[in-house]
Amino acid sequence: MAKRKSTKETKNEAKNEAPKENAVRVLHFADVHIGMENYGRTDAQTGLSSRVVDFLHRMDDMVEYARENDVDLVIFAGDAFKTRTPSPTFQREFAWRIRDLAELAPVVMLVGNHDLPPNAVKASSIEIYDTLNVPNVWVAQEYTTRKIDTKRGPVIVGTAPYPIRSRLLQHIKTGQRTIKEIDEVLENQLNEILEDLAAQADQLDPDNSIPRLLTGHFTVRGAILGSERSVMLGRDVQVSIGLLADPRWDYVAMGHIHKWQNLTEKREGAPPVIYSGSLERIDFGEEGDEKGFMWVELVRNNTTLDRVKRVKVDARPMMTLRIDCRQDKLPTQTVIREIKKHNLSEAIVRINVQLTPQTDALLNDMRVRDALREAGTFHVAGIRREVERAYRTRLDENPEQLTHEQLLEQYLRTRDHDAEYRDELIQEGTKIIRGEAE
């Protein structure tokens, strides 16, 4: 595992090639989830969870990249916080970073499912930016399209916040429809909305000359899901990729799914439809996922993949060590040797050890934890003992009625032997029982 980079190193690597002529430089990110505290401890300098600090540092690195590359437009595709009711401290920390971005360029903040209020009469967790009329910030709570002026020219932005089932169904009689039928109704409603947004973009740009961007926060059918399932709030409405792969848009900036992916990479003539993914790993379900944000050179009818760059961030490493000690007479030493094979510095680590009842008794957790501490781990998520228990076949109700040969056969079938070896033992055992052994 590579050594974690300093912020200075990250900034130096962040410098991008000069954008092509007339391209509008767009920063697209999503799913920040400030407030995730799992695998953390209190940070002495800030008083926050060290994991919250990780998420904030990823935002800081992203802001520096935007500053050094002279960003024109910022698209935040939803989910600012872990919960819908974040603490004032989390709101403050997030607001500082949004302020930094707004000083660089217009910021579009899309409302995701984690940003929604607990009920319709309450404010969302990011609505305060609109209430205070924060300069250069637009909180997109409705399905609409707007023309935004940037340093390098106007951009048409369509917004599709997280679809709320009750609002989509408020004018529709569901009656005795099944859940599947209701889901189909919801999808049709969202399809009509997305079609209307593209039509609005045409109206704002009759000459077909202004770069266009759609941002959405929902699930696209066929997308690869990640750890967002573990923090998902409510039942999802899914949308067909065909509705988003619309050439009336030049780029579709998606949020909600934590795994980076381009859904139209193999669709000729379609705009890039991209989930930027989350900025930091949430749990071990994202252990192997690279994290980052998108940097887009937006051009009308020509936002090709070479104009779309995925910028990686130095997310906190997570690593699982799986070690088989079932046949090991010294399991503690085996686990420690395996730990020394890996660079676990500043990583969140968990260990899964396969054991038998005999080797389980020999494993010393304290020595293993000492070895992890010496390796410089950030946090030990756990040492899991997977103890193999012998399978016991249920004997007949009256085992005393079984012959010696039958009892031997049932016993051997509970042992971890291959079939050929077991049959050989049964054959030889039967000879002994019958007095036929040499």
C-alpha cells in the first residue's frame, strides 16, 4: 500500500493540462456525507471525529484543485451530510468549504435524499444558503432549468433533485395497485420530468450554441451500487439510462451512488453520464474503490471523453487481511508475519482469521494488536475469529441399535476428509471390527 500523500503533494499533482479553447471548466462532486464517524476517534486539534476530519480534508484538496485550475462552474450533485439533521458544527465545516468554492465560481447545490427534511414543512439541511441569499450559490430543490453565467460564457443547467415518492404521486390515484405498478407509475412520472427539462434547455438555447449540463440525484438502472445501500433513506425510484443519454445534454453529473462509473462510455453519440462517486470511503464495502471527483471541459456538442477527467483523492486506506491458520501450530506468529508483509501505515484494518477449536485457543489477540500498532495503523476495525466447528451428523433415535460398522461410517462422515480417503478408512475399519485385519 502506498504511503499517504501530503496536502502539498496532492496540490502539486492536481495541476491539469490547459483546457481546450472555449471549454467551460466544471467541477462535479457528490456524496460528501459529512458526519460519518465509523472507525474514528476524537481528533485533538478540532474536537471532531478523526473520520469527519478525513472527509473535510478531501473537500479541502478538491477546493485547492479547483482554485489552481481556475474553475468556472461547480456542480454538487447532492448528499452533504450523513443525516438529514446534521449538527451545527458539521453545517459550519461544510459551509466554510462551500464559501471557498463560491468565491471561485457559481455553485449549484442539488438536494439529495440525505439533504431532505424529515417532513415537507421543514427546511432541508442546505436550504439556509437560499434563505440567506448566499452569493454565487443556487440550492436546486426543484426540477427546473436555468442559464448560469460563468467566466468563460453561459451554461444551461438542468436540475433533477432526489425524487420524493409522495410528491410524484400526489396527483395520481394509486388505488389497489401493487408496489411494482406504483414503481412503474413513479418511473413514468420522472421520465416525463426529465423530458421536460431537456425541452426547457432547447427553449433557453434556440440557437443550440450554449453548453448544457444536467445534474441528478437518483439511481440509474444498471448502475453498480456501492455502500450507499447501507446509508440509504427510503425506497428508490430507478430511471432508464436511455432517458439520460440524450444528446440535448453535453454532460450528465450524477450523485447518489458512491462508486465512480461512466454509464455511457460504450454509447456512441451519447453525452457522458457519470457518477462521480463519494470523496471518502465510508466502510469496507468501498475498500477497493478509488475516490475522487470529476473535472469536465464542457463544450456544446463536443464534450468528448478526452475532455472528462477523473481526479483521484488520497482517501483513507482500508484493508482486510484474511489468514488461514487452521493447520497452523503457531497462529499468532503467522498472523504477525502476514501483518509485516503489508504497508498498513494510516490504514483502517480488519483481520479475519480462519481457525479450528485447537488453533483458536493459541491465538493471542493482544500480541496481534501490538503488531498492528507497531505497523502504524490508523484504526483496528476488528479481529474476527472464524472458528471451524466439526459438523456432527444426527444419529438415529436409537444409536445403540446401529452396528459398529454403521457407527464408524457416521463418525467418519463428520470429519474433514475427502470421499476417497474416508471410504478407505471405512474399509480398513470394517476389517478391524470383523477381525479381518492382517
